[in-house]
Amino acid sequence: MYYKKYPFLIDEYYSPSLNSLKRIYTQHPKFNGNVRLIYELLYDYWHPAYGYAFPDQWQLAIDSGLSLSSVKRCINILVELDLIEVKKSPAGKKNNVYLIKKPVTTLEEFYKKFPEIEEESKERVEKIKAEKQKALQNWAKSNKKSL
């Protein structure tokens, strides 16, 4: 059986990251590393007995190193992308609670959910592939000249 080796031993709590956040949601122009970080922090704060996460936004700012306004912006994007739902705390405090939603796991599902970005996303990917092809051709030409 094959076991993946990592560049160093993980000797602290390791929080797994969802591949869909790294490879699918990144296709959306509003999704970035800060949005992902806030989603993952909310996921870490999720409490099974309550069924939601309830850190205040100041704690998210402290944990993430982001400003409070950036945290709020990220939360709004997560709501827009249907990754979380924000509700008022049932305890009556001025704090929100966050219901964490499961991301879609395929590009097909993603484009069905966000059809407005499909064409732009596919055009961007094709542009990157064309840039790669051109770079490979230039590399091959330069290698022939050096021989």
C-alpha cells in the first residue's frame, strides 16, 4: 500500500482542507484565500452539540489576521456562495451563529449552481492552457538552439 510522505512531520493539530475549496470554488471570482480561511475557521469553531459555530467576528479577525471589515466581507461572500448561513444567536446575545454548509464537489455542480461564471471561468482556464503551450514551445525551441 502506498502512503504519501510529507516534507515534515506534523506534530500539532492538523485541520484538513476540502479539495473543493482548493480546486472548485477558486473558479469563482469572489472566492479567494481569505474567504477560504474564514470558512475553515468557522468549520473549526463548529460545535456538534449546537450544530453551528459561534465565534464573534472579532475573534475571527484575531485568528485570521484580517481586519474586522475583511472578515465581514468574507462572511458575506460565504453567504453568497451558499457555504454558510448566518443567524442571530438563540441565546439572545448580539453574536451571530453560523451554519456550515457542505460545498459542491464537482465543477459540473458548481457551474449549475453559479451559471453566471461558467463561461468566464472556462475562458480563463483556456487562456492558461494556451500560455502553458506557448511556454512549452518556447522552451523546446531554446533547447534545440543550445544543442
